[in-house]
Amino acid sequence: MKTVLALACLASAATAHAQTHDVAALRDAALQDQYALEITEGLTTEIGPRLAGTEAEARARTWAVAKLTALGFSNVRVESFDMPVWVRGDEKAWVTAPFPQPLAVTALGNSGATPASGIQGEIVAFESVDALIAAPDSAVRGKIVFIDHAMPPTQDGSSYGAFGRPRREGPTIASRKGAVGIVVRSIGTDSHRNPHTGVQTFADGAKPIPAGALSNPDADQLKRILKRGRPVKLKLVLTPRNIGIRQSGNVIAEVPGRDRSLPPVLVGGHLDSWDLGTGAVDDASGVAITAAAAKRIMDAGQPLRTIRVVWFGAEEVGLFGGLDYRAKHGKEPHYAIAESDFGADKVWQVNTKLGMAREGEAKALQQALAPLGIVPGSLTEADGSDIGPMIADGVPAIALSQDGTHYFDLHHTPDDTFDKIDPAAMRQNVAAWTAMLAIVANTPAK
């Protein structure tokens, strides 16, 4: 009986904010939102690609401060941090024998470099990382490794973990076995000749070797060539370089709450992007959606709790922004944290990790989101890239999960551009985030 009464009280408290914010009215009005599309278009048009630690990312921070200030946010600031920076160079690949032809390739983050003239070697192919691990070193030494491991599309993006291993682990394993280079099938679900980049790090002192990703059609082509049963030689030119320690930073803005003694609600995404496209889907849309929702709450009246908007820097290359925020603010109480970093398709599910004592609040959130076609998910799990370490620390979190069926068609490719944004889907996102903030930022302290 005590549990039932407690949950009833919490559910009532979670909806008591109606004196300040009408959740349904705010949610429905956000279906006409223009802020998010405007922010996304401005960032991708006026800045373009925003590789972490580069001058372009610095211009993006300056742009972000001006934009968030113009939108009326308070305490807009940059919290800087240092990081090692890797930049791309020339990128070419050719099959030189037995059937000479070019292949579409891009370097993986932190790839080693070839000489300007490139390297050439015989291809040794594996169907998985585990097959590469099991191979004797003698089968790999002096050769160029190819890992062919196609990733299927999934709504929740769960295939990215297992099928991302060739990119994340393959270069280190190949280096330790004496390979002179490695190419992997792109970690993506499209059929375009656009290779997918992404970060990898040579672990435990492994010597950096040239590491690239082939587009999916080119990986298919190489696989067909290999099936002919003749030795296949590949020439690879990748000339990236490390340019040393440079500065990145998190852009932070706030909607001050009526009671500054209460822990804030954090929402955001990451400001940086890979350099092949303009980072519209990953993740200009995420910073835009969350800022637009916070703006709509601000315009409707001062919330009880402060809403903190964070545009994290240097996410793509190692979660540097999230880790820096955690180092500086992780010991401060946060009422809830949430991040949008899975594209701009419709939110289809809400997951929460608020704890048993706040189950009523989580269920009130589920109820408020249901009219948007969003189904209830877990009450014990939530995720987010930059906020992941803080979730692991036990900070309460909310995840508004977008449909990822087509996300990995665009992820980390030249195709990640503004024209891929669906305005109606983006407005549904803003409506979901607005409803969430209207509830969470106004839940009274227990």
C-alpha cells in the first residue's frame, strides 16, 4: 500500500507543473516548430563540416554562442579543453591485380599514413574480427587485411555495436599480426559508393598502420574479385597526419529555473562532426532539436528547474566533450540528463533510468508522449554518447529513441547533408523533447 501511495503521489507531482506549463498544449504547438530546422540549416550552411579540434569546430563554437544568445538563453559560455587532433589527407585505393580498377576508400580516424606514393600488398581477407584473431600471424604479415562484415539495419541501431568491431578493433589486431595496412567494409547500411569513416584507436602501443573503409559496393566488388581464386593486390594511398594538441570545447547555455537550489535538467547533443559531409544528421539535428525544445519551454514561462543545454565538442573522435563535462560537473547533482545523437527521424520509444522512486514521473512522461506515436520502453535503461559515462555513474537519464532504420545509410559519409532532414520528423522530435522538458523541469522537489 505504501508503494502504491508513493507512486500515486509522484504521478500527481509530475503533473502539478500544469500551473506553469500545459504539457499537451506545448507538445502540440511544437509540431509547428521552426527553431530546430533553422538552427540545423544555419550550422550546416554557415559552418559546414566541423572536425573536432580544427579551426572549423572553433568557428562552430563562436557561431553557437551567438545563436544561443540571440535565442535568449542565459549564461552562454564555452568550457574549453585540449585534445590531440588528427586530420585527413589523400585517399585512394586501386586493385592492381588481377583485375586493375579503382575502389572508393576513406581513412578511419587515427589511421596511420602511407608514403605519398602509397603502399602495395596482397589482400588477405577475413569474414569477421574473430576470424582475423584466429589466423596465424604468418598468414597476415606483410599483407593488407580486408575484413568483410556487413551490418544489417535495425530500428534501434543495436547492430552498430557488434558489427562495428572491424572498424574499432581490426586495425589494432592487424597491426599486431604484422599487416602493412587494413581496409574494412564500411560500417553502414547503404548501397552508395560513399565510404563511412569513424574513429578507431590503436590500442596498447600497437604501431599505427594505414586503415581505411571501403564503400559497401566496393567491398562487394573486392569480395567478388577474391572469389575468382587468384591473388589480389591492392595499392593504398592514405596520408593523414597528427597535428598535435589543439583546443576544443563544450558550448553551454541555460534557461534559469525559478528555484536555483534544485538540480538542473541537462539536454544536448554534439557540435562537432566528421569532415566528409556537413554533419546535418550527425549531429546538427541533435543540438537543434534539444535547443529548440528548451527555447519553447523558456518562451512559455520560467520553469521550476534550470534547463542546461550542452553542445558537446569532440564527440566523434573519442567523447572528449562528454568526458570533460563529467570531469568538471559530474559530481554536481543533475535531476536528469538526456542527449539527441541518433539522427533526425521520428522518436519511436522512450526509455528512462530515473529510479524506482521516480517511476510515477517516468510513466507520466510515457503518457504525455503517446499521442506522438511514441511507445513505452524500459524503466531501467537509458543511453547517450556524451552522457554515457555519467549514466554509468548513476545520474538519472532519459532516452527519446529515434528510428534508426536508415540512420546508418548516412552516418559518417559525404551524404550527411541538410537535404536529408525531414522537417516533419524533426518537428515530431521537438514536440517530444518539449513535452519531456515540460514535465521533468517542473516536477517539484520531494
